[in-house]
Amino acid sequence: MTRCSELRPKLLDLRYGLLDAAEAGAVRAHLAGCKTCSAAWAEAGRQQKLIARAARGVGPVVTF
């Protein structure tokens, strides 16, 4: 797996540990050499943090 279009849907799966070792290794190898996918990997990390924050019900304090 080296094509970006095949890799990107798997980024969150990799973040959450859902890929088997071989597939995770292939994704990581691609990320090491692709700046575009590395940027998408960083964005997936930001999304992961937002999802985790939403799941905890933590949000900004709103006062009126």
C-alpha cells in the first residue's frame, strides 16, 4: 500500500490501533516518505483529540 488514496482512509484506524501489524507497518512506511500524507496524519491526530474530548463531554464553559 503506497498510494495516498488507499492510505488516507486508514489514518484514524492506525491512530486507534485497529490495523494489524503488517498493515500498520505499511502505513507508517508510507507516512515516512510522503509529506502530504504526513500532514493528513497530523490532522488525524487533531481529530482524534477532538473526538476524545467530545466523548468525555468536556467543552468550553459558557456563561450568560
